[in-house]
Amino acid sequence: MARKLRMGMVGGGIGAFIGPVHRMAATLDGEAELVAGAFSSDPAKSRESGEQLGLDPARIYADFRDMARREAALPADRRIDFVSVVVPNAGHYPAVRAFLEAGINVICDKPLAVSLAQAKDVERLVKKTGRAFALTHNYTGYPMVKQARRMVRDGALGRINKVVVEYPQGWMAGFIENPGNAIGMWRTDPKIAGGSCCMGDLGTHAENLARYITGLEIDRLCADLGRFVPGNRLEDDGAVLIRYRGGARGILYASQICAGEENPLKIRVYGTRGGLEWRQEDPNYLEHKEPQGRVTRYSKGNSNLYPEARAAARLIWGHPDGFIEAFANLYREFFKMVRAERAGRKIPEADVPGVRDGVIGNAFIETVLRSHASKGKWTKMRV
């Protein structure tokens, strides 16, 4: 049996949301174990976080650069095989760069960087170093999303004409009524989040999901952004009209001020022969709608699922797969790449978002911002 992969982590310390998600997902299949980390920019908090996770004190680092340098210097049978980068946006690029340059495989939270230039530099580094790299657009890990993707590619919908994807949340709505509350969220700070809040946080997930399922690339877009929360320096709401290469049209909206909404990411894809609909809050079902009115509801219990959809299902039908399982599917695919790199083999293609997806995501953000600044002009998306 192959040994467990040795995992490192940057960020994800005490009080973090996404760090524990990555740790659960990475270790769900017993393929990896956490052995090292720089869990916070505060050395004391990093040390306390590592102690709570039961790590060797010598492998708990105060700084990610020191971690990259010292891990790379360890003997091959001790150093980490990969690192998960789960810090806020502005920290992605320097951490990813440090570990790639140290010869260590990387999996990173999205967006890849805070600028298209940084994202392209990471793409160059991945090619130069030959290391495995993945980006955690986790919604691509759901079984029914994979089923939708294959149905589109196999022509079940005919030619795609329309894509409607929406990602509303309501966590900022309370701040509209109570502007005296301190938001204090890094997503609203341009120095940490970059040039965008809502589109960088939610819009990139929506764009990636639409592209993953349909294979469509954006040609140009027209964006309208808004700031409803008093004191916000970045947008908390936005809508985008999209023209895809090949003629399809799209509508994408994302918001953090939709009162009462939790996480209802939803996508509808319409073609000449039918339509598909998938909802993240009810992720185990996919609806296929035909022009004659018949609706087929796919779930893990269907006997005619594509192999990749069946493989992504972790539990027997009737028992729901969820957020952690979808994340774990990304890690499982990434581990195929890491094991190949560690063995000196060619890194295989895997069903996990990669560095090119990160570049496209940053291009999407910058194009949205340019379009909005032009007061709604159609803007070419250049990657």
C-alpha cells in the first residue's frame, strides 16, 4: 500500500473557517496526514494552532517563507509532499511562489491571486518547476456537477444558447440596517481582498462552475457593481451580462446583501435540445428538462450515471454527499498528480481546477472591474 502523503498548511489556524475544511477533505480518504504548518501571521497563534493539532513543535513555523525553506532542506523521506495555502487572497501569491520555488507541490484556495499579472506569474512558475498545482473551486467536486458536465459534452442539450448562474448570500445584509457595526472582514479590505469583494469571493465560483459544466469561454461582458453597506470600500453586489465565444449568452449575478440567503449557488444551462438545473443547497439532484415538458431528475440512485459522477459519490444512494465530500474529491484528484511528481513520472491530467483556471478567474475579476468603471460598456475579456 502506498504511504500517506505528508501535508503542510499555510493559514487555517485557530478561528479560521476554511482551514479545517481543507484538513478534513485532505484526510478523508486516509491518503494524507498533516505534519507541518505556518498557521498564522502571528507566531504565537501559529504555535498554539499547531500544538492543538498535535504536530511536532519543530514543524510548527512562525513564517511561511521559513517553512518553505526549512521543509525543502529536510531529507526526502521527511519533507512535506505538498502544501495547502488557505490564507486570505493577498497571501496566496507570495505563499504559492515560495513553495513552488522550493520545489514543493501546491494546492491553493481561490482566487489564485489579487491580479492577473500575479496569476500569470504563478502559471509560469508551475510550468518552470514542473510541480503539481491545483485550485480549490470545490463546487466542481459534486457528483451531479460532473454528471451535468458529461451530459453537455455528450450533446444531451444540443447547442448551448443560454447560461444563468447565480450566487447570492445574505451575511452582509444586517450591516445595511446597522451601519455602526464594524464589519472587520478581510473581504472588504482592498489591501487583503484585492480589487473586488463580491465578484472575487462569489463571482469567481459562479464563473468557474459555468465554464466547468459547459466548456464555454467568455468573449466579452458588461458588468454593474454596487456597494450597499455603508463604509464598504469594495462592491457587495453585482450583475454581469456575458457573451460567450460561439454565440451563447449568459447572466451571472453574485451578492452578499440578499437578506435571508445562505449559500444558494444555482446554475441553469439551456440548449437547443434541453436544459439542466443544479442547486448547491440541494446538491444531490440534477434536473434535465426537455422541450416536450418531460423532466428527468438524476441522483446517485440512477443507474445511468456517467462513471465520473458515480466515482464522486462517497455515500450510498439515499444518503447525501455534501461540502466536505466535494472538497475531498478535489484532493483525491490532486493526490494523483502529487504521487506522480514524487515518483518522477509525468504529472497526469486530473479532474481538478488548475493554474489556468486561476488565471481565467483573475481575468474575469479584472474584466468585470473594467466594464463597471466604463459605466457599463461591453468589455473584451483577455486572458
